[in-house]
Amino acid sequence: MTIKTMLTASTSLAMILSASIASAQSMAELEAAAKAEGMLTTIALPHDWCGYGAVIEGFKAKYPEITVNELNPDAGSADELEAIRANKDNTGPQAPDVIDVGLAFGPQSKEEGLIQPYKVATWDEIPADVKDADGYWYGDYYGVMAIGVNKDLVENTPTTWDDLLKPEYAASFALTGDPRASNQAILAILAMGMSRGGEPGEASGTKGLEFMAEMNKAGNFVPVQGKAGTIAQGQTPIVAAWDYNLLAWRDSLAGNPPMDVIIPAGENSLAGVYVQAISAYAPHPNAAKLWMEYLYSDEGQLGWLAGYCHPARFNAMVEAGKIPQDLLDKLPPAEGYARAVFPSVEAQGANKKVVSEQWDAVVGAKVE
């Protein structure tokens, strides 16, 4: 995939030179350059998502000379790209250095010239089908779409997507964000569409929107951004989210209220990969590269796994005996993962287009 022609020749040359320089840097040189910059600006990293709170603290402990400036933890993938666009000429604290976005947003950000290439030291252990060959974006972790339930308020835990249409779940179900912008919400709708026989892509988007329209008409959909707090308060007793988020929320609530976390029954379950990238306009490019090296090191990968996310190097690290048994024992039962489907970048992009462009016309609910 080529860089969109809208990029100027000078920007393209700068990005190529940046990649060449990065490959020639030693780790010591990179660390020195990053410390001289003194700051890393992240965006859309809630501390209870994939164990990011502990991951960020780990990075800060290793590199205390670098201040981590955290922007808008609840932003969606589309918001992250917009933050790069809006701050192209801004080197201040509102310009993100790095992004963590849904798989479909990786190629989009490359096409728009919003990101720059960089290959971490452990590049070869990242599966080829979840990384850009030129190093513009690369898979970081994956999870499976699941349903979280407040057991104080919901007597019968739904076990399938279709169960959510039952009258007993009136004013109960929520997504985690605006389906026009939130990757997690967009892919929840893909999972619903798959449950109704839609192949991942345009068909899943269409059938998933039809399902959400039925739910909204039945009065079961709550147009509120679902998270741990809204589950606990009873505002959104049932939420569709990645398994790792729901499990982290369950742990944080510590039984108040008790939560069920289930992967809906069916022929397939939906697995979703997120990807990392460095902004083409990063004010702190060396700190951004050092952050990537940390995330893809054994320490960073284990940090994500402690947050219930399967890191990109999971298989390689298991084979090398690098994952402690206690972390493996904490993972959910393997059954839901055994039937997991990983839609292609193209399929996710087609689903995203349908959902984001047709949500207003088909469902018509504004998620706040």
C-alpha cells in the first residue's frame, strides 16, 4: 500500500530518513535522544485497558527522565487520528506522539500520511498478518468480544447476542462508545452481524446495524458510553466490550457489584487486534520509538498480558518459556478463543464503513 499522494515530497523524504536513522540507532543512542526530549505524549490509554496503568508506570520507572503526558484516555480510534490531523503544525502538549488504534485504522492512517515507520528490535516475533511490512503499524494485542453483566440487577445472564432482545433486558444494554468513531463499538456490531450469518465486512455491518435497530426499537439499548462505573451504578447493567476490559472492570469492582463476563455462544466469536503507530508529526519521535521498544519488550508484553490482553508476541514467548504460569492460569477458559475469528484488515474496513456511515440512518440513537 503506497502513501497517499497528498503527502509532500519533503514529508515523505523526512519519513524515509527517519526510518533509516532509527534502524541505525543503538538502544543506548535511542535512550539518550529520548531522555533529551524529556516527554512522551500518549492518547486514548485508559489505565484499566490492557493493564495500561501498570505499563505506563513501568515505563516511567525505567525512564524517570521522560514525563508521560496522557491525553483524553476515553478517546476512540477516530479521535486519535483526528488529534494527529489537528496538531500537524503543533509541537505542544496536545499533539500525540503515539497511537493505539483498531486494526482497520492502521492502513487508513498510513494512507493519509499520519504515521511514520519504525521497526522494534523484536519485530520478527510479531505475526506477519498483523503488521505493515514497511513498519508503519504493527499489532500489539488482541481480545475477544464479550458481554459483561451486573448480577445485582440482571438475574439471568444472556448467553447469546439474540438473548439481548428479550423484554427482561429492557433499558439494559450499552456499547462502549459512539459507533461512528469507537473501534470497540464498531466491532461489537460486527460480532452481532456475524451472529446473524453475516460474513465479516459489508454483510456483518449491515446485519449488525439491523440487530441494533431492533434492540433500540425494543427499548433495550441505552445510548450511554458503557464502562465500569456505569455498570456498577446500574445505568448500563449489560455492556459489550473486549474480554480484557470486562475482566479488568470485574476485578476493579471486587464484587460490588458482582459481574459475569461471558463470550456469547455461537459458531464463532470475534477476535480483535489493535495496532501501535508513531505519529508522522510526533513532537518527541525518539521518546515514541523508545515507548515502542518498551511495549514490545518482554516486560511490556507481560504487562499487557497481566491486563488480560493476549500480546502480539504471545506465541513466541510461550514457546520460549517466557510467560509465568500464574499469568497463564489467570486467563479465561480457552473455549471462547478456540472459535475466535480474526477478520482481515479489508473486512474490518468494510464493516467500519457501513457502521460509521449508516448508524444514524439505521439506528438513529446518539451515544453520549
